[in-house]
Amino acid sequence: MTDELSRRRFLAFSATLPWSLRAFASSSMPVGLELYSVREDLKKDLMGTVRAVAQLGYQVVEFYAPYFEWSEAQTKDMRKLLDDLGVRCLSTHNSEDYLSPQNISRARDMNNILGCRYVVMASSSPKTTLDGWKALADSLNAAAEKLEASGLKSGYHNHKVEWIALAGTRPIEVLARNTQPSVALQLDVGTCLEAGSDPVSWIRANPGRIKSMHCKDWSPDAAKGYSVLFGEGSADWKNIFAAAESGGGIEYYLVEQEGSRFSELETAKRCLEEFRKVHPA
């Protein structure tokens, strides 16, 4: 009887929360939007676009590099908006320079205001040697140490170049081997596929490291490429999700779209609808 009463209280409490927060309160895996997907709309109306994304049903947002130019007051206003909407920002995308010793304190403070878990390096300058990639791993470890005291973790987001072998070794493997286990390896599915790599094998080879994932599809048809919507490309989403949730360490998913035949918000809407068919809430 005690268990049944507790269950009823939980359900009653959950019913009072915004839809997106109810998902966090349950065992559902949150799905968000990398806001680069609506970059043109953001330029026109930052707050209005975030509201629109929440209304589509996204539970999480990931801000990308322009957020770093906000003032502290603007960052706090955004956090208030997110709280009012019942949406969370669990990570941000950052240039390599934002995680440098001279900028990491600002990145730390802004991400703490936003309520993030991870400060993700979105990309890095080209590296022509494996030693260059090893040095990047060292910088990610240094960032992790700086962020740890504030409850934040560092992360790295791959592009195609990390999957292309250099001197017989893929740079992504250098980064995985030489970073602390706490450094998240944010998987971009589309670029992994474009490079001819297998996202499922990568997830299984790095248990616990794939804390988040950019659910970006890709088509081998040169006329389509990244313009396909989620579910229209070559990604085997069911097996990717299964691997991520059975040891990969996934905490939330992020839809990302570089552009499609529809408007940005319509694209985000259609991708989320298809995501929910493949991965029901």
C-alpha cells in the first residue's frame, strides 16, 4: 500500500509540471534541439525562437557559440525564460578558444547560470599530426580540471575530420584514449556516417562516454547529403539508440539540422515528430 500511495503521489505531482519537466521526472530519455538548427530565426528573435522551440515539444536546448557574447544579465534572463518554459540547457557548444585558460572562467560562469552539465568544444583548428590531436586531448583534460569544482564537465563534438585516419589512426581514437573518462564524447551521427564509420561500433567501443548525441541524419546521395530530415537518411537509429542506452552512457539526445527543404522551425517540428516515432517518449 505504501508503494501504491507513493506512486499515486508521484503521478499527481508530475501532472502539475509542464510537459517537458514531466519527461525529466519520469524515466523518459529527454530530447532537445541544437539551436544551430534555427540559427537564422535566432538572429531575428532570440527569446521568441526559444519559446517556439519549447512549444514544439523539445525538452532541452543546446546553445552554440554566439551565446558567449551575452552579458551576465542576458544569460540570467535566458535562464529565467528556460525555467518558465520547463526547458533545460544541459550543454553548450563552444569554440576551442572558449575553453582556453584565458576564457574558461567566463564559460564556466555562463554555463552555471544556464544550468548546464557539459561545456562542449564544438570543433578545433585543423591538426596535421597525431601529436596535435594529443595536445588537444591535453587541453580538454585541463578544461575538465578547471570545470570540475563547479560541477561542470568538458566534452568534445566530432566532425568528419576526426574519423579520417592520420598516420594509420583516426584522430577520434586519439582523443578518446588520451582524455579523462569524465570528458564527454558527443557523437555527431551524420559526420560519422559521411566518413564511412559505424556509430554503433563507436558507441560500444566507448562505454559510458557518449553522454549526448547529435541526431543528424545523412544521405549518400550527393544531392541530399545533410539536407535530409531525421529518418530520411542512412542512419540506423533504432540500433544507435539501443547501443547508446545499453552502456553508451547517453543522458539526452539533440536533434540537429543544417538545413532542409522546409523552414527552420518546420524542419525542427518534422524531425521531432519522426524522432518520436522511432524513439517513443
